[in-house]
Amino acid sequence: MRQTKVLLRVAVIFSTLLALSAQAEGGATEKLYDNHEAQTLLKRIQAAAQKLNYSGTFVYQQANQMRTSRITHMLEGRNEIEKLEVLDGKPREYIRHNEDVTCYIPETKTLLVEKRVTQDVFPAILASIPSDLTDYYNVKLGEVGRVAGQDCQAVLLEPKDKMRYGYKLWAEKNSGLLLRAQTLNSKNEIVEQISFTQIAIGNIARSRVKSSFGNTSGWHVEHTAMSPANLNDWVVTGMPPGFKKVRELKRVVIDNPPAQNTTGSTPVRREVSQIVFSDGLAAISVFIEPGSQSRTEGSMQQGALNIVGKRQGDFWLTIVGEVPAVAIRQVANSIELKNK
């Protein structure tokens, strides 16, 4: 009898262990499935912004500032055409044909022509392969909800360190197009967000990506001088993990350009070098120029954007990043100029 009780007790313990093991295995499988689904959604978000035709109005909220814009995107064969209209303040239009961007400034009848520097304009904010992001973010599905009248699935990107923000992205269920992006700080508070308030996907008329200003043959054309550069003498040793150099260039910046010059004074031109780093979601730029002008060192924050200005030898550095203040300070303090 005693032996029977022992055997029964062993059997109960064994069955309990099997149940707990199955439960743990099921939870792990569910978590892996959830992560896989979240990464698949990120891939859809990335593809949708580049390959779909869409037009909509979105609001960008940064700290206590709000700006409203309208974007229209079309894909014709391998050519991307995009029109961005600024709806608040002075009228501005940006029309992009692949990498060429033209800014229309109607009050001075000026066209500013330049090359696209980054490819992270909403809703195309993902510049990296989504699987790479999992090295630096915990990626998982969020809740289901509605944005701009569309059914959406949320995906969360939780940072694995204190050197980057978290993100909550809302994608339209059928197309995968990103309709809302929220930037979150370490307390899970929204520090910046951008969201469509109205969106149409597919069947976009070609005329909607044309300029609203008709004949601009008599307008002044200002070409932004921009060229690739080799800035390898500048080394950043404190860049947060995962941020890779994606572009080096030099450009001529015009102080008081024709579009803003109402005094008749001669515009001042100065050359500025720029190094762009990205982890595929956020970007950090280091701007380098001769330090001849009198400036005050310091830092400031605008929404998710942190900025540091400092003098280094004969140069003035401006470090701008969509990262927490601790990260931008670390970057600023680690910039070195070799062989000088």
C-alpha cells in the first residue's frame, strides 16, 4: 500500500512537471510567433511607403509645436514621385523625383534644387532591414486600433539600452502603410508623434504630384551645391551601438538666401560638412564648419531632437540626433580629428 502511494505521488509530480514544461514551451513558441509577426509587419511598413500610391494629410507634433502637411506618393515603374505640401505658415511645396528634390517658394518666386540627404521622411521612416533592428530593440506586436478611420495594427520597438528612444508604429492592416509613429522616452511618455488625419491609398491621380504654382519659367533657380566627401579624418568613438555611417557630404549653406533676403544684402555662403549615422530608425548628424564665427556653446532639445553646439580647435561642430540627451552628449564628447 505504501509503495502504491509513493508511485501515485511520483506519477502526479511527473505529470505536473510535464504540464509546466508544455506551458513554458507554449509560451516560448507564442513569443517567437509574436516576434516573427512583428518583424513581418515592419517589412510591410518599409515596403508600403516606397511601393504604394497614397495621398494624405498628417500632423507632426514636436514638444508644443504642431505642423500640418500633405503628402502624395506615386510609383511609376522604377521612378518615385512625391509631393510634400506644408499647410501651416508660409506656403511651401517639395517635389521629389527619385533623389532630386525641388522646393517651391512662391512669395519670392524661387526654386531651391538639391539632392535628397536622408530617406526617412514619414511614412518611410524605416531605412534598415527590420531584422537588423532586433539587435537594438525588442520588437513585438501591440494592440489593434484605428487611425484616420483605418483599421491598424500597432508594433512596439523597445530599446535595449538608454542610448535610443522607443517607438510605437501603427500600420494599416491591409496595406501595411504606416499611419502613425510615436517616439517614446524611458518613462514611456510620448515626446514626439506624427499621424495621418486623412489618407487615401491607391487610385491616386497623376496630377496630384504636380506643382500647384503653374508656370514657374520666370522664377529664380538656386541650386544647393552638394557633393560626396571623404571625412575620414573625423572619428566618432562614442557612437551608440548599431549606429553606422551612411553618408558623408559637403554642402554650401547660404545665410540670408534669395528666398529670405528682403534687405538687398549680399548672401553669405559657407561650406558645411555633414556625417550621417543611423541605426535604421533614428539618425545622428555631425555638422562641421570653420569656427570663424562667434558662437556660444550649449545644448537644446526640441521634442525627440537633441542638439549640441561646440567649438573644437579651429572648427565649429553641431551634433543633431533623434536620440536621448545622454547619447548626443556622449557623441559630442567623443569626436576627434586625426592627423591635425
